[in-house]
Amino acid sequence: MTATRDTEGTGHAVPWLPYGVAAVKIVFVLAVFRLLSTPFSEEMFGEQWLPMPTWDWALASVTPMLLILLARRPADWSALSGELTFLRISLTFYLVYGLAFAALQGEAVLWASVVSGIVGLVAVHLLNRKEHVRGS
């Protein structure tokens, strides 16, 4: 599958954008399931099958940030505007979990999720502000 960019400036969103949004949603659901599976297995079966997420959480936290940074063109951003609430929720969730476990348990790899959460939220804010100014 090839992702063709709009190089002629016609203002149409790129065709990969719905797939990118779906991928971010799937990764978020899997990350939350992964996070909850550790306490669930310990509670139900008396043993911890998986350790708490570390590198996999950091990897999952990069997906919404990448989508936001790849869809920064005006046509892409307007097509993505309906998903901003979900993107903010996922970025905040990744940021809070990463910050809590990086600071309290010393998991250094989770600082990547903190950074990607902050960068993603700042990018959402800046692109919204830019779009709002353009629309006025």
C-alpha cells in the first residue's frame, strides 16, 4: 500500500490518514489491555504472568505523536480534527503512566513515553492554534 502525498495543493487529505487513526486506536486498546493484564493475572491466578509494561509502553506512546506530526498539513489536520479528543486522551494516559512509573519505580525507558506525550500534546495545541488563526 502506498501513501501518496497531495503535492498539487488541492487540499485533500492523504489516503492513509484513516488507517493511521485506526492503528493509533488499536495500539491504544492493546496497550491498555496489556497494562491491565498484569494485575488481572495476579489477582485471578495468584501469579504475575507479565511484568508491568516498560519498553512496549514507550513504543505504544509514540504512535499518536507520529500521527499528529505526520498529519500537520491543513487538509490532514482538518480531517483529523474529529479524532482530537481521543488523541488527547491517549497522549495524556501514556504521559501519566510513563511519568508515574519512570519517577516512582525508576524505569528509565518510560521517559520516552513522557517525552512523546508532552511533544504530542504540544503539537496538538500548536496545530489547533494555527488552524484557529487560519480559520478566523
